[in-house]
Amino acid sequence: KALCTNAEDALTLLEVAADSDLAICVSNPPLYHSQFGIMANLLTTNALGPIRTIHADFGFPHKERENSRYKTGYGRGAIFDVGYYPLTIAASLFGDTPQIVGAVLESYEGFDVDTGGSALLRFADGTHLTASWGYGRDYINEIRITGEEAALLARPVFSKPPHLPVRLELIRQNKHEEIAVCNKNQFVAMLENFVKVTRDPAARNLRRLEAVAHQRLLNGVVD
């Protein structure tokens, strides 16, 4: 992740893959964790009531300066790294590619790549997503979805550090209810899904379209 650094290359890969009926499987492990499945089910069953806002945030302190994240030759910085997750996970939860209302990329002094950013996006039903990401900030790794009747807080939701318990909290009028989450290895689950996709033509087509949609979303923020 991300698939490419521009939408044109992604479309080229889509055409090549479609011509040979091959899958395009982008590494996005959080989509395959049981935490994501529970969140999606709560939205499908309208457990929160009509959704009003979504906040997705992912950031952590700076790594060592020689880290490949800061090298221009490896592709753009934060947007195609930590920015990828708040944008694509939220889009996948709602099964919709949101429209970009506004976005900004930032680069701290002394860095040759973008080191963070934020975006305001709107889904077709009018629900707004605010996303924030970057390096050089205190660790944050969460999605908060607020509905008319309840809110849902998921953390850690993107990367899953082994020392942090995976949590889901349902919040109603400041009353917190913990939802049990099976802390499975999301990388193993993702690779198992990739194997299944290779055997299913419909799934291959879906993965190809999803990969390009996510790439367009990222490049929309860049542009």
C-alpha cells in the first residue's frame, strides 16, 4: 500500500489484470481483522442510528531520519503510508468512495516529503469523514463513529501492535460497553483472503475495482 503513486499507473495495472483475469490485491490488513467485521455489522444493522460523523486518525512519532518513509525515491511520504489507512478503511466501512470537500498536506521543515495531512470528505448519504494522519505526533490509532443513538470507538484500528489490546467501545450517553474482539493475526487473515480471491472471478473483479478506487481517493487528496 498504496498500490501506486498516481491513478494513471493504477488504471494501467487494472487493464493488464482485467485482460488476464488476474486479481490486484493491495495490502490493507485492517480490513481482514475481526474488529473491522464487527464494525461493519454494527453499521449494517443500524446499531448506532443514523450516522452523523466519522473521525479517523493515525499518527506516531518520527522514525530515524534514514527511514525509507522520508526518501523521495520510494514514493511520496505520509499520504501513501499512514494516510492510506484512515481514508481507505473508512471508505470500506461504508462501501462507498467519499467526495473530497477539502484536504491539505503538510511537510515539516527539513523534510523532502509530506509528513502529514488532513482531509474532510462527504459520503453520498451526507455523512462527513474527517481524517488526519502523519509523523511527528503523539501516537494515535483510532476511528470514532458517532450516530444519533450511540457512538463507536475502535482502537488500535489500523496497525495492531502486539502490546496493545484490540478494543471496541459502544458509547451511549457516556455509558461505555466493551465489545469483545478476537485478536486474530490480520496479516494471516489477509493472505488467506488473497488465496480465496484467486479462485473467484467475481472477487477478483471486485478487488481490481477497489484498488483503483482507493488510489483515486488518495490522489484526490494529493491534488
